[in-house]
Amino acid sequence: MGNRWLSRRAFVLHFLLVTVVPGCLLAGWWQVHRALSGNLLSYFYSVEWPIFAILGVVAWWQLIHDVPTKADFEKPRRERRSFLHRDDEVPSPALVWDEALETPELRRYNQYLQALSAGGERKRWGNPRGLPLDVLYEQDDDWLAAGQAGGRRDSASSGPGDEAAGGGGAGLPASSSATSQDVEPGPDRTDLLS
Amino acid sequence: MNGLLKSARRLRGTAGALARYRVMAFIVGTGLALLCFVGIPLQVIGGNKWPWTAVVAIVGPIHGIFYIVYLVACLDLAGRARFRTVQLLGMVCSGLVPGLAFYMERKVTERVRKLLAMGPDAPPGPAATIWTVLSGRTRRDAD
């Protein structure tokens, strides 16, 4: 969160420090003069003002080292919500998947996602060769079907998507797929790309 | 009042700091009101002569000592309850303007009780309070 000594908040605190603390010390010095000229109460005040100066330094140190709260927890939650929401609003019904709305491309894509999910794979966003999406999905399906099972990409032209969903996923180890092989193409994928 | 003192002894953490602050705010507010509304008028009426300055001479230093304790309690509470600088300044100034201490005490109590009621959802605890300053250790120091 940046340098705590140089933030905008810190400069306000520095300003307060260099005004308040010398002010307290000056007032203490003034009370010392008054005490020496015979005002008994000023003996006490000439001790009190330096204590205020010390407390000012302590407060400055404490506020510098404090992390100010960002969320304003004092406001009730309702006020923080978007104006698009209303408290009396009926919750919308859960989305139901309507297969009649599926275009062939969408169905293919969903099958591709199912195949990925069955194999524990994650969707890759990279498309380095700029392939049309359906070609890319087909290749992915084939790669899932053939490549992961052990046979390599000589089957690139053959496999229909249905086999990929069933066959390819079973051979994948489910655990290793989560983070390591999501973005970077694997070593067996490189010559397909080049 | 007695109950407040008892809870100040018993409670620790933010709730204890709030109780200590409330006790001190009550004392300081009363003392300052006594000084400003009784002591100073008497001093002015009597022309700064001895029997008339008695209230100022007695209440003044006592109030001064309690004000220091009040400031320490304010710093402690402000560190624990994540007060902003402006809010801490308001707490400090409420020891200087007569009557403000009582109002400020209500506002501060309201805020800290809200924070305490949030439980684990509350903003994270203090990076520094006056106790960590004086004992030379830093809690939850980020960098």
C-alpha cells in the first residue's frame, strides 16, 4: 500500500505534527515564564504542555502505523447497494437451460466445455494461430480425444466431437490440471501450434 | 457510574478501551463545564482575588491531570477502533469545548458498539495503539 510515510494521509499527519508539537512546546515555555514571574498555577501548566507535546508525537506515530479503514462500516448495508436493487424486489427465478435455444455452434461449444470438464481441464483462452472458433474447438476435441489418451495428433482430421466428450476425458489425471496447464500449451501441444 | 468503573476494570480490548474512554469523557466533560460555567465567572466577578479564584485554582490542575489521562484513553480507543484522524481530533477537541465531551461520547459509543456488533466482520484490528507504542512492539505491522 505504498509508503506509509509519504502518502497523502501521512502528509496531513506530518503537518499536524510540525504545528501541534511546537505549539505545545511554545505554550509550555510561555507557562515557564509565567511561573517564574510568580503565577503558582503555571508551574503545573509548564509541566502539562510538554506532556501534550509528547502525546502528540505518540498520536502521530500511532496514526502513521494504523491502516485506515476503507470500508465505511458505519453506513447500513442497504445504502451501499446499487440503486438497481430494491428491497421489495422478488428474486428472479433460477435460470433453466433451454436446449431449444442451442444453435449447433453453441451445442458444440458446450460439448467442448463438457469434455474439458470431464477431463478436469480448464478452458484455454489463447488462440495463437487465429483459427476460426469451430476449427479450434474441433482441434481441441481431437486433441483431448487422441492426445491425452496416448496417441498423438495424426488423428487431427478424424474425430467427431462426441467421442471426445466420452473418451478423451477419462485418461486425464484429475488433480494436476487445475493451475499448471491452463494457459500455457503443454509440450505435446507445441508442434500443433507451429 | 459505579457499573462503568467496574466494567472498566473487568473488560479488556476494545470494549474495555471504550469503557475507559467513557469514564474519562464523563470526568473531563464535568470538570470543563465546572471550570467554564462556575470557576471562570466567579473569577471574573471577584476581580481575580483569592476567595473567588478558589474554584479555578482547585479544579484547574485536577482537570488538567484528568485531561492527560483522557487523551491517553482517546488514543488507545482510536487505535483499537480504527478511528480516522478527524475523529481523533474531535475527541481531543471535546476536552476543550465545554459540553462537547458529552455529545462526542454518545457518538463515539455508538460507533464503537456498531464495530463490536460486527464481530468477525469488523475491519481488522489495530496496527498500533499507545500501549504498543510505549512498550515498543508493533502488532500486525504490515511492512
